[in-house]
Amino acid sequence: MKKLLMVLGLLLGSFAANAADMSNGADNFYNSDKLTVQKVSFKNQYQMKIVGNLYLPKGVDPKLRNPAIVVGHPMGAVKEQSSNLYAQKLAEQGFVTLAIDQSFWGESEGAPRNVVAPDLYAEAFSAAVDYLGTRPFVDRVRIGALGICGSGSFVISAAKIDPRIKAIATVSMYDMGAANRNALNHSQTLEQRKQIIAEAAAQRYVEFAGGETKYTSGTVHELTENTHPIQREFYDFYRTPRGEFTPKGSSRRVTTHPTLTSNVKFMNFYPFNDIETISPRPMLFISGENAHSREFSEEAYKLAGEPKELFIVPGAGHVDLYDRVALIPFAKLSAFFGKGLK
């Protein structure tokens, strides 16, 4: 009997570790019956294929030119994680939307997989504008972009040199440059940064000589009593049925994890430099009240030119805004793009 109870305890413990918190309408894999969806692909400026899901409201007149929005997924994720949800919810409000896979991730091209390449990440947004702006049902002077988490910094990087992006919104933004240089709340020392850079440089020799690729950061694959609360927050999305998704041809072992040797490229990534030059195009920064990433939205807002707005979602954390429909301010986003893309 005692042995049976122990086994049951282990099973229940395993279930609890993999159960997803579905509160506040968590609905990452939302599938709207009000839209038509089409898998599309197009080339970026470097002739690499970008793949995305194109959403159109049912009954949309193909002879009319409609406003459109490009949606980028969180860093290390794919379009099936958060960005499809946002794209559908905005398409339901009348926008043509395109949720893309970043280069080196998901169904988009780029090798080796999971490489960090900030310039190419920004290029994916401009390539999506190329595609949308040549569709007969899209008004090329009314194209906006939305970046979730890390894509918030990539869309800012793109918008600084692509004036075709007429309105820019970010949700739960991570400045991937500052996050890697300084860590959250500037908690990483210069010596720690140099140690990371040295480790990546040494690993380049290993992989150049044919050794195994090494991955870094990303989301843990199991919880322990010592798992950090922020990692627990990501685990609840990426490692449970709530948001877990493994692209075809990939491996669960490496989902969310960038390659160690390329991740240091973020050290040279400064998306907020010259952010004020995006003005007078409007910018909206959305963050959760309790988000560990809130500092990045606040910094971007401080540096950006007018018109700009910082919108704080009461009671929300960082990952909450990936898929918790009851917390995500879709009405705010719809109003912002409706005005910005008039």
C-alpha cells in the first residue's frame, strides 16, 4: 500500500509539473471561424525564404485595399506561439494580418537552426512589408507591425530604417541587446559579460572542428525546487500544453534555445539607439504591471519621439500577455492601428 501511494504521488507530481495554468482565457492555439488563413512564403533581401500565416476576414473584398499588420513572435518561439493568436484577433477587427516565422526559426529558412542574427530578424519585418505591399488587397501606405517579446526590439530596429512601417506596437517587449549585455535590472557585471563572450568564442573552435552544437538560455525542460520564478513563468507556457509547440523537423530538446556561439550577437544589438527618428509615426508600448520585462518598455517609451504611448496592463506579468485573452488589450491595439493606419 505504501509503495502504491508513492507511485501515485510521483504520477500526480509529474502531472502537476506539466499541467498548464489556463486562467484568464489562456488560448494560444485559438482558431477563428471568422477568417480565412493561407500559408504563404516569400524571400527576404538575402533570398532566404520567410514563411507566415496570412489571415483575412471572411468576405473581404479583394478589390479593396485594406490596412495590414505584420506580427512577430517572441524570441525563441515560432508563429504558432502567441503571434498567430494576435494576428487572428486583429484580423477579426478588419485588418489583413501576417504572422511570420523569424529566419532560422519555425518554417522559415536559415541554417544552422536557432541562430541569432538581429539584422536578419529586423529584415524579416521589412520582407513581410515587401510581400504585403505587393498584394492587390493591401494598401501599401497602411502597413503596421507588432512585435511580441523579443520581436518588439526587432520591429523597432526595422522601423528605424523602413518608413513603410507606418505604426509600431510592442507587447511584453524585451530589448534583446540590453537583456544580454546587462541582464534584467542591470544585474550582470562586465566580468560576467566577458565570461559569456569568451565561452561562446571558445565554442566556435569546437563547432568549426565538427563538434556538437551547443545551445544556451531559453526555457528549462523541468522544474526543481530551485527553479527561478521567471523560468517557472516561461515553463508554464513553453513546456506545457498551454503553449508548447515543436516545429516539424525540430526537436523539443532545442525549442526556445538559441545557439551559444551566435547568441553573443545580441551584445552588439542596440535597438533603442535613434528610436526617436521613427517619429512622427506612432508607437505603442504595452507591458504588464508585474512583468519582469517592464523596464524595457519604459525605457523605449522614454526615448521615443511623439506620438507615443505606454500602456500598462493591471495585474499582468510578462508571459500573461502571450495568450491570456482576458488580459491582452486587443481593443487598445485595434484602436491604435485603426488610427495609425487611417
